[in-house]
Amino acid sequence: MKSAGTLFLLLPIALSLPLSSAPATATLAAVDEAGFNRITIEFEPPLLPTGSDTSRLSGNLEVLLEIDPVTDQVSEMTIINGNVQGSAIEMSGSTFFLGSYDLESSTLDATLATPNPPGIVDPATGEFDSAQHSFTVVSGDLSGEITVVGSTSEISFNFSDTPIGGTGIGTGTVALTPTGTTPTSKTYNVEVLLPIAVNEVFEAEGFEIPIRANGTAKLVGPATVEIVPEDPFVAWAEQNGLAGATQLGDANSDGVPNGLQWALGLDASDNPFPHLLKSHRVTAATVDYILALPDEGTAAPLTVVTTADLELPFSVLDTAWVSSGNPIPQGTSGSVIITLLREERGFVQLVVDDGN
């Protein structure tokens, strides 16, 4: 004989986990600012004085950041795509009796990359080892002539044929400035300082010529992080000293699953039984149950479902038969009356969340 007084507790198995950080893609632009994006290029031909000039960088850098929207800290920065241009340079030098040189370049194109991603950033300081990132001149020409001890040679060097580059030297930084927040996202202004260093030797017309480049790139742009709310059950479990507990578990072994304890709005140490379904009254036509919910209200929706046979699927009880409506809304407190037709006796379940 089936009994309308039989109560089962059904809880969803799937859990979502809180995210402490989230990825964000940002397109950053090189700024025209004194002290930054000026790359000093030095040319050191044999027997002749070193020449130097400054190339101004422009262009964009696309980076993937790992941002914690709670602390506004960055733990990773990986360069996805970096293309910058350096303005043309001119260099010349001479030594009496030994010779001279006169060189000029076209616009120089360079790429920036993170060869072994992800690039790691110290969240506390925003600092990173710039050796994780590379800078390579991939196109442009350097041409002119060089005279050494009366012998003059034309120099024509194409960076497309022989790219020259290297990894950074020193410490770079990523700085975030929050600019706006919505319930689902947080926006930032991102500022990246990336030291650039190149120290290579290239061969041109039989000469082995060291060439060096040093400077700091500064790139700025917006980034948006999608905010994933922390799973409320996980937060409850941590606050109650039950980190890692599942909804289906029973931390205090009282027969009431953790998930129902949480959904009722109780602490893990609270006695749940005064707040479970109890027989209320029986009339000629109906059987009523009462659910006495805590004064502070429930922490999640509770759905009342029924079936006439445990081998058949449960269905949501018509909202008209639950005094609060069905599902019982989150935050509901006080008494909720659940009414069943006496002639349709069966089984009743409380489902945490909305019956999923």
C-alpha cells in the first residue's frame, strides 16, 4: 500500500566549481610616450666606431591574460599575436686612415611571441621574466657601404631572408586598472612594459658585424573578464569547514544530505529535522503537509515532485497545491503547506534547485 506520507530527498548530482580567475584577450597598442617604444640600435663594424640610432615602435600586441576579478591580479600573460613596426634608422661613423660607413634602413617589421606558453606573471607584483617572450625583426632592409683600409663594399642585408631577434632581458610588468563592473563582467585598462633585447652577429659582404637593440615597449589597451559567480553550495561548504564536500554527501551523518541542509538555509551544524516535511492535517478530500522553513529563508529553490509509483518518473506538483508556489522560491521563510488529493496517494520528493 503506497503512503502519501513517504518522503524522499532527491538532489542533483552535477556541481559547478567556483573560478578564482578567468581568461581575457586584450589588444594592446604601442603608445607614443617619452622613454618607451624607443629602441636603440647599435651597429659595431670591425675597426670602426660603433654607430647607433633610435627606431620608434608602433603597432599592436594581442595577449591572453589570466585575471582574478576579485583581487584584480594577473597570473599569466601569453602573447598570441604581436606585430610592430620600427621607424627607419641611419647610422654612420669614420676613423681617420681606417675607414668609414654609412647605412640606412627601411621600416623594420618585427614580431613578438611567447615561445613556450603560458607566460607566468607574479600575481602579487604583476612582474614577469621578460625572457619568456621574444622579439624578432622579420622584414626590412639595411643597406649602404662600408670602407675599411681603402676597400669599399656595398652592404645589403634583408631581414626577411635572415631574421634577427632574441628574448627579453630583465623584468617586465603587467598593470591592471579597473574601469567598470557589471553583474557578469569586469573591464580593465591593461598596461604592459616589456623589455626588449637583441644581441646578434650577422654577416654582410664578408663582414661579421654585431648588432644590438635595447629598449622597453609600452603597450596599453582594454580587457574584459567574464565573471562566473561562485557556486553558492561550494561557498557554503567552505564557510562551514566542509571544503570539498558534495551535495550528495552527509557530513554530519544525520541522514540529511549536505545539499538539502544548504538549500534549507541552515548551517551544517543546525538540526534540519524541524524544517522537513511533516504531516499537517487530513480532510475528507486531501492530505496536507507542512514545511516549516527557517526565519532567515531558504538558500536555493526547492521543488516538490510526486509520483504514484516509484518505477515511474516523478513530476512537478501543480503550483496550486503548494502555498508558496512550486518551485518554492529562494529566500522563502515560515510555513509552506503542500496539499495532495487523498485519493491519489503516492510518493513526495523535495528536489534541490529546480528539479534538474
